[in-house]
Amino acid sequence: MKRRQFLKVAGAGLATSAIAAPAIAQSMPEIKWRLTSSFPKSLDTIFGAAETFSKAVAEATDNKFQIQVFAAGEIVPGLQAADAVTNGTVEMCHTASYYYFGKDPTFAFGTAVPFGLNSRMQNGWQYYGGGIDLLNEFYKKFNIVAYPAGNTGCQMGGWFRKEIKTVEDLKGLKMRIGGFAGQVMSKLGLVPQQIAGGEIYQALEKGTLDACEWVGPYDDEKLGFHKVAQNYYYPGWWEGGAMLHNFINIEKWNSLPKSYQSLIQTASGLANTTMQAKYDAANPAAIKRLLAGGAKLQPFSQPIMQACYKAANEVYAETNAKNADFKKVHDSIMAYRRDAYQWWSVAEYSFDTFQAVAARA
């Protein structure tokens, strides 16, 4: 290449570089957000999912996009996290959608509903079954856009002061139970209470609660429920795959560069994966410790399960008849569940059943 041609090409390259650098800088502005969690720091897995998310966003942007995480109560109480996002007090929160069931029962589908989807089905429905778009169509009414950001897996049925042998034993019990499940249990005479995680132990200890459910062995052990109620039941049929979300204020979301919006979705996905992985790794050892400490592990009887299933379907029918948003999402989830279990009964269920029996032998 001749010298004049080389200088011409090099000059063009330098000019391109001079233009490109400011363009890149403009696409990565310095932004600081606040995220309020619905959970205390002591619950390192569920609270930690928000920290995982925040760290991933910061590292991917060389700390240009910083999202500071606050525990429940530091800015607002845990059950008011979504309100803080709606009204712009904070840019976003990490929470369980079904906490806001009282505003509209459709919120329940973002987390889990009785006899709904397991955690992998939740992911399938959310990411590839239209779930994210359906829910965001609903959340828009509350000035929120949301993305999956965690899952507990199938939860436990909770801690009871006394044994629960029949449906009659549920009548009159005051139980901390969240979301749609409380309405279902009401049909069987139970009195549901919605209490934030950090307040459950004290209520159970004082006797203002007869029973409670939270997540599973790892978190339940941390909260010490086995010290005041030793009958530990399973499964948590109301939370076969309880999903957490990042709720984001719509105006704040729309103000972000597309690259930051994409990053929030990607980092939320990381939190979604790692949260359940940590629970899956921690729960086996925790259940052993609980049993060694005197917890009495037992399943809900089949009559109780059947009664709860019947009650759930009655509540679905009643709610579908008066809430179009609820019916739209319910129909989508139940259609997905029907097809998914046809497949799971062939592969996943038969494999897991054999493996569980073999492991015990």
C-alpha cells in the first residue's frame, strides 16, 4: 500500500475511533437505582437473589449502572414493596407477586397458585408459554413491568402445633399462609393470616398463630419454627414452584437505554437460576438437621389433599366468573399444566420416582 493511501485509511480509522468512543460512553450512562426487597437479610438465599442480580448489573457495566439493595423494612415494609415501585418511591423491588393478592387475585399467578405449576413448568410457561407478556399486560395497570428473578422450588406444607389428620382438624386454625391459598383454605374452615417472614416466629411463639408456612427446610430452620411447632407437613400444594420477580417502575424502565433493559432481563434470569440452585443444594442437609432436632415430618393425608384440590377448583371457578384478567391468565396456565404433565408423567416423574425409591433402598 502506498504511503498516501495508508495515511488516508489510518486517518479514517482514527476518525471512526474518535466517534465511537463517545457513542459507547453515551450508551452506558451512570445510573443509580434503589431496590427494596420483601425479605430480611437473614434469609440469605431469597434476599441473596437480589444481591446476585445487582452485582451482575454492576459488573457488566463497570459500575456505571448501580442498583443498591435494601432489606425489608429499611425503606418500606416487605409487603409494601410493590407499592413503593408503583408510586416511584424506589425504582424497583424484589418480591413475591402473590403478596399483593388483596389488590387483585391475578397477582397470585406471578408466584404460584394451588395445584399449579412446578418450578420448571413455571419457567417454561413464563419464558416460552406467553406468561411474561400476559403478566406484564396485567402489571401495567399498576405501573409495573416485571421479570422472573428467583424460585424456591416446591415448598413445604408448613409447621403445625398439633397433628392434622383430617379435614376437620383444619377448622378454626389460624395459619400464616400467603396469597390465593389462604382463600382456598378458608373454604375448609382455616383462618388465613398474611404476615411478613420476619414476623412469623414471634406470632407462632405467642400462640396468635397455630400454624405457618414459609418456604422449605433451609429457610424454615433459620427462622426457628421447629422450636415452637414440631409437626412438619408436606407438600406445599399451593406453591409447587414459587417464583420471585423483579418489579420495575414503568417510567424508570422506559428511561433506560435498550442495553440496560436487556441487561436487567439477563441478570434477573441469573438470579432466577441461582436462587433455586442454592435451595436445591441447601435443603437436603437442612431437613436432616430438623429431623435430628425433633421435627416430625409427615405428609398431608389423601383426604386432605383431595378436599383442598376440590376447594381450589371451586375458588378458581368463582374468581374466573368475576375477574377477566384472572380468567385470562388462569386459562393459559391450566392449559400449559395439562400438556406439561402429559410429558412429565412419561419422563421426569417416572425417572424421579424410580430414583427416589432406589435411593431409599
